[in-house]
Amino acid sequence: MRPSVEQRLTAELEGFKRDGVYKRLNYLDSPQAARVVMEGRGDVIILSSNNYLGLCTVPEVIRAGHEALDRFGAGTASVRFICGTFTIHRELEAELASFVGTEASLSFVSCWTANEAVCPTVLGPEDIVISDQLNHASIIDSIRLARQITKCQHALYRHSDMKDLEEKLQAAKEARSRLIFTDGVFSMEGDVARLADIVALAQKYDAAVAVDDSHATGVLGRTGRGTPEHTGTLGQIDIITSTLGKALGGASGGFVASSTAFCDYLTQRSRPQLFSNALPCTIAGSAMAAVRYLRSHPELITRLRQNTAYFRDQLKARGFKPIDGDTPIIPVILGETAKAIQMSEMLLSEGVFVTGFGYPVVPKGEARVRCQISAAHTRGDLDQALRAFDKVGRKLKLV
Ligand code: PLP
């Protein structure tokens, strides 16, 4: 007799456990912050959250969520065009557009759905999307959907390889339109897309540029406007997608920022808008407060930068080899997957929560622990984490 679906899945889950790739969930009993209370572990320093600015626990951000809940109630109860949309969505969308430097923006329940809304909605069989090999899974799936639904064309360029991108653009000269799609910051490496070069190539080959700035909004650039500000291309990116679930309060939600026409077209035609509820108003309130808070507290970005430079330098001084870069994502390459997982477990025993990543998330032999720094970390938090790295690194003979 054939195994039932449940039997098959159970057997596969056992396999994940045997292979050491089963993900155990760690339960927290406190808000996301520099330190959290982890069930069974107590007080733990978090070095693996996207709470880059520490806004998850800022009273103004929390209060704005409460106020929106009181004013608009718990739910949106349907799709925006069917049952009405909330004024707070319009206000949030104007705030986000002004922050990232576009004419308009449109909110979604996540950046995953924002990305999925883009390619299948705007590309047809005559069009091509050309994407970086290391793009986030949600961009990859957006392109997969588009290829399936609209039969659009697709080409992949080697990671940040501008020569390869130019070859792909040249080969796509006959397409009706060309869309280059890249992450702003690549989450596993922490490196920044070469947006100035990409914009120059886009101009040369009459292409549009879409940037998923999830790890950069609120983080990169002098005032936190993201990769375009960091690379001197503010106002030159056609489509920006980003999340509200990282630096901007960390709840969830995402958005597409672009021209008024582009956002209107997504409102009319994108399936995640037409067939799914709007962003909860509580999140809209908190995210808007997060942007406003950031505008009036630029010192958060300075602190994030100082913390990042300190942690990276101190890791190096202790003999570790973090990948160099400009972002608060600091991967420490360890080699084999088992080593990364072991190191992550041992660090947790020392009170530091940092996730290990191995193949297939990263290439074979490049397993790593990925540290993410926050403006909320105090020097004391970082020093305690560094002492734990030192101790565990020595035990594992890494340093
Ligand atoms: N894009 C990038 C680059 C991300 O890192 C993530 C989250 O991991 C997403 C999109 C998805 O964001 P959200 O959690 O808002 O769906």
C-alpha cells in the first residue's frame, strides 16, 4: 500500500532531523529587542533579528499601533476595493513614498506578496525580466509565477556581475520592455547591489530597474532611505519594493513604491491586491510612526553604523574572518554546515542567539553564522557576545 501524505511527510521530517537540517523554533516570551527572554534559556542577546534600528519596542511606535487598533478596529474584513479601504493606508502610502523618494506607493500584507504582485502583473510574453542570481526567494517566485502565467521571458545574471548583466541586456534588445530586478542588500552576504552601474546600464539599454530594499530601508544611506541613497541613485529607481517587517517597526507588511500609474495598475490588476485583505491598520499605524520616528532620530543610523563597525573590527581582532561590507549583516564563514550549526548551538548555550546557515541556503563549503547588528545593542551587549564568540571559537579551534 502507498504511504499516506502524512506518513510520507513524517518520514521526510525524520530525514531532516537525521541530516541535521531540521529547524527547531525558539520561543520568546518578551518583545524583539537587543535582549530577549527565550523559553528554557532565559535572557539571551539576539544577533539574528532584522530589528536594525530597535524600533520594535519604541513607545511611539507601539502607541501608534494601539491608537490605530482603537480607531479602526481589529480587521480590514475584506479586499480594499470591495469593502472600502482605510484612510490610514493612504496616509502610510504617502509617507512611505515620500521616504523612499517616489511618486506613490502601495501597501501589501508582506514584501513577499509585494514582490509577487510585480512581475506577473506587469510583464507579458514580449517582455523580459533580468535578475541577479542571488535575489531573494520572493523575487525568484515572482518571476516563476510570471513565467507560468504570462509567459514572460527571463534571464539570470551572475551575482553583481555587470559584464554579464550587459550581455543579457544586449541579447534582450528585441524585447518590448526590459526589467532588471535586484535585491538592494543581499541578505546572506550582506553586500550592496551596484545600483549606480545598474542604473547606467538601464539607461543605455532602455530598461527599468526594480530593487527589493528590504534589508536597506531605514538602514542604508545618510538618512536611512536605503540603497538608492547609499549609492547616489535616489530618485532614479523605477520600482522599489520593501518590507515593514524589518527596520520599520518589524511587525509585517510590505510595499511597492513607484510612479502613480504603476501603483494604480497594481491596484487594478495585481492578484494579491484583488484577492487578499489589506494590511492590518495596527501595522499601518506602527509603520508610519516608525518612519516618522526615524526621520526625527537620525542618530539611530549613526549608532547602527558605529555598532556594526565595532563588532566587525572586534571579530577580526579575535581571529574570525567576517565578510567585509557596509551593512549590519556580518556573516562569519565557517565552512561545513555541521560546524555552523554546532557553533550556533554553542553560542546559544552562552546566551547569544545567532543562526547558522548551510547548504543549500548558501553554497557548499561556505556555511556561516550570520550576525545582524542593531542600533539597540549596547556596547555591553556586543562585548558579551564577542566574549561568547571567543570562547566558542577557541573550543571549536576556529581561532
Ligand atoms: N525580500 C527580502 C530581500 C527579504 O529579505 C525578505 C524577508 O526575509 C522579504 C523580501 C520578505 O519580506 P516579508 O517578511 O515582508 O514578506
